[in-house]
Amino acid sequence: MVDLVTQYQRLKPEIDSAMQAVINKAAFISGPEVKLFATELEQYLNINHVVPCANGTDALQIALMALNLPEGAEVLVPCFNYVATAEVIALLKLKPVFVEVEEQFYGIDVTKLESYLTPNTKVIMPVHLFGQCANMEAVLAFAQKHNLYVVEDVAQAIGAKYTFSDGTVKTAGSMGHIGTTSFFPSKNLGCMGDGGAIFTMDAELAQTMRVLANHGQKQKYQYELIGVNSRLDTLQAALLRVKLQHLDDFVARRRKAAAYYDTALANVEGLIIPKRASFSDHVFHQYTLQVTKGSRDALKNALEAKGIPSMVYYPGCLHLQVAYCGYGYSEGMFPVGEQLAKTVISLPMHTELTEEQQAYIVAGVKEVMAAI
């Protein structure tokens, strides 16, 4: 699904040099590369403040902590999505309120938001799934109307750009009050371990999140807030500084691979190729198909038999997971999300895909679909 070995070999001289420099200085925690990376990412994303942290889940948790919400406050979050969003909401004794997603672009269904609103609703958390922004213009309008915070999950769409109806263009993570991301190795901008970051245009929020991520201390041994220990280590920051310089190329390679898949699979009966939104470009963290003929799982198993990897993101909606059954949801409440969980499948997508590899993948998909 992801060829990180070949990517490393291609960038080996730059990566090795950057990491060796950290080792030579032994500045493994809060070394200068961490601040340099934050500054460079701010410039790349045109965001005022980047706060590095230990991973993407911590980024979500610190973002919500910084908002100082009352216990039981409700957070609107898409039902079809990775668990980290709902997980941090629940851990902070807030209430995850699951929302239907729209079928084509997988983002939170903004036409349904009003029906989930209560006096306790305080935050909306759009997730930019698979590499494309949610409908942020509508999300922001809804949030402004109802005085809600917006926390963007950008883990799968770093570098994606959103175009507003007036022509204004902004990067994913810069539109809400706070944006969060992960540098998990398989991400478009990934490190060699765990890492994350939090974005904001607001200086006061940025300072609060820096303090929260550092045990709640503004100065050493002076604890102003109850915080957490969440640091991006210096080796990972050094690596990410190298990879950030290549992020545009990474995205271009992914888009080229996606275009190949599009052309080859557009007319295969029983498959729906990824739709592109008019308001967002796509950075293709995943290339995700919908299977409308036969069984998605049968396709996956047949591909595996041919040595072709595939993944299902995600095989179960969050509202139906055992951990969240206490919130009163049941099967059938979110038909679009539940259907997507049964029909989506992602093909290999990474920066090192060759046409020869893609030709083999496509041939396998076509052969299986023809036999279904």
C-alpha cells in the first residue's frame, strides 16, 4: 500500500545528513530543528502558528483542551472517519455527536448539521478525508451562525487547498479556529515514527496549546494549566524538514498515479472512481473506490490472491463501534456512512508507484470485476 523503503532510498543522502546532524549534537528533545520545522511549515501552509506535538491524536486532544469546553459539551463529528476524533472527545468528557457524511466526497454532510444542533453544541470537527477538503465554506457559515468553534482534522489532506466562492484560496487547516495533523509514516508528509502538529491563526490559542503540550508550563516548573507531555522529537523534525521540501513533488506523484487509475478504471462496471469537489483540490492520501457490484470483500480477497494489496478505510462507522454504543446510536441512523463502510476499498497509493505496478493492479481489478 505504501512504499516507504524506496522513498527513503531516493531521499537517503538528504535524510541521513539531516538526522546525523542531530545525532552529532545530541539535541534529541526540543532541538533547534523542531522550531525550524514549525516555521517552515507555517510558511508552506500560510498559517500563522504551527505547534508541533507527539502525534495526530494528541494534536486533536490538545486542540480541544485549548478551547476550555465545559464537561458534556457536544462536538459534531462525521460518523465515517478514523476513531481518533471521537476518541479524544470522549476522553475529555465531552460528547461526540455523530453526523452523516455525503456520498461523493466523504466529508461531513453540511445539509444535515442543523438537525444535530442543541444548546450544548460547541464545536464542529470536519475531517478532510482521503486527501480532499470538506465543504468548509458551508461549515464555517454554520459555525459562525451558531457561535461554534471549528477544529479541522487535516491528517489526510496536508497541503490541500480550498477555493471559496469569492475566489479566496486557503490551505487545509488554516480555515477553522484550529487545524490538526499527523505525521504518521504513511501520511503524505510522514516521519519515521509518530509525530503531529496543531495549526492556528490565533496567537492566544497558539500560546495556550504550546503550554498544554509542555505539561502546562509556560516557564520551567511553573504550571499554569493541567497539560500533557506531547513533543515532536528532534530527529523526526529534522526528517520532516527534508520531506517538506519535497511535499509538492510527493503530491504531484500521487496525482499522476490517481490520474492513471482514473483513466484505467473509469468505465469498469461496478466501480465508482474518486469524485473531485469543485471547492477543493485533492492530494490523494488514499485512492478510494466504491464497489457497487458484487462484494467489496470478495474483490479485496481476490486481489490479495493475486498479490495486490488493498485496504478498507473504514469497515465500520464510529456510531456502531462497541466503545460508542452508550451514546444511543443504532444501525440505520446514518445510511450513507454505513453504506460506504460496506463498499469502499483503497488501492495502493504512494509516491513511488510505477506504471508497471499500476498496470498490474488495474489488470487485476478489471479481471476480478469482470468475473463478479
